[in-house]
Amino acid sequence: MTSLSDFRERPHWSYSSLNQILSVCSLAWKFSHIDKLPKPFNPVSLVMGSAYHRVMEFIAMHRLEGRLPMPAETRDLFHTLWEREQKEGPPMEKTEDPPEKLAEQGAGLVVAYLQQVDPRERVVDINQAFAVPVGSSERPLIGEIDCIVEGADSQTVLVDWKTSARRWPKDQADNSLQPTVYLYAYNQLMPGCTDKFRFDVAVKNKTPVIELNTTTRTSDDFLRLERLVEAADRVVQHELFYPCDQSFACAGCQYAEPCKAWHRQAARKTVNLAA
């Protein structure tokens, strides 16, 4: 079976890549995808999200078999994965909360998710990788759908697992590019199967909250996606990379140091071209 890592071996677009270059910071995209600069640290949210995601896979695998794991089992698994995630890759960024407290927070999230699972909902598949053409782009659109479920109404829904520091605004799911990308791809694989996408968001409140945010997409949304991909292609082709100094992502950016030097390097390149 082809995996997402296989699809990544050639130039491509993904939701996270498109979101970064178009909505977050094109210069950070360049540092990551072209320059492939090393990352000095891992954000806590990334470490937490990765461990949480793996436990969600564990729960979903049990649901495929028509059962649920025990809460203590999922809690223990999160602690194990939390420790493992910190040992892999760059060190985790420093935070006010000690790692032990963060681990308990994450363990509480997975138990909260387990307790709200709808028994009428059936898991159809997990971690479904895709690579599909998108508009006129030479780069395929790739990704991996966390979970595909069939509800009590027999409708198919694509599900993505998220953690969040706060509750989502009412229109966040409707405005997100991710459902557009995933539904665009899935409807090429399974034409007309579904237009529904759901974010299962674990909110890191003192008492964890699980929010299910459902949204839909239309053919007009898919046409807009194709135009956005064309714009991203032009950014790369013409090297239109620049820092977005007011981005919400600046505070925790892994490329803060090379970003500070960007204008000096760009100036040297201009002088060399003029010589």
C-alpha cells in the first residue's frame, strides 16, 4: 500500500504547505521546503498534537473492530508516546508548565475524547493517503485523511483530529482551507461520496472539552482551490518569498534567526546579480 511518505518524494502541494505559503509566511515555506533548514526546537503544540494523534489512531483501530479501549489504556499510551515524542527530533521548546503537567493535560484529552464517542457512528477507514491532480498544477495534491466515518444517518464524513488551546470561533471550520483540500481529493477518489468534513477538536480547558465542528464544500470551493494552487505555483516559480512580520505564527516560529538575516542576504544576492 502506498503511504504518504511515498507521495512526498516528488514536488507536491499539501494542505499544510499551501496554508503556510499563502496564509502564514512564504519565507518560512522557503526555509522549510527549498532551503530545508534545520529546526532548532519543536513547538509544544506539535509534540502534544503528534502524541494525541497517535492515540486517536489507537482508538480508531479499536472502533474498526466494533469496540473501545479502556480509558486507563489510552491514558497510559499517551504518557508513553509523550515521552517518545520528546526524544525524537529537535528538543521541545521551553514552557512555563513542566512536561509532567502537559502530559497529564494530554492524557485528559484522550480520555475525554473516548468518553464522547458516538456508539452509532462507524469507523470506515483511518489514515487514508491520497495524491491527486489539482487544476493545471504540475504538482499533485497529497495528504492523509485521519479518519472516515459513517454516521447514524449512513452519511460519510471525513474527520480530522485537532487539539486547541481554546474553543474555535463559530466560522473557523467553514473558513478553513483543509476541508476544501481533503474533500477535493476524496471526491476524485470516490466521486460524489460526500461533501462533509468534521474537525474533532480537543480543547485544553481545565476540564477538557471535545467539540465536533462539521462543515461542507461545493464545486465552487474546489474551483477556488485550483486558482489558489495556481497562485502558489507562481510564488514558487518567481521566488516571491518575503517575511510576514505581523503573522500570528511569528512568536513561535522555528525560523526566527534566518528570518532576521533575510534582508541582508537578499541585498547581497541583488548586488551579485548586478555585478
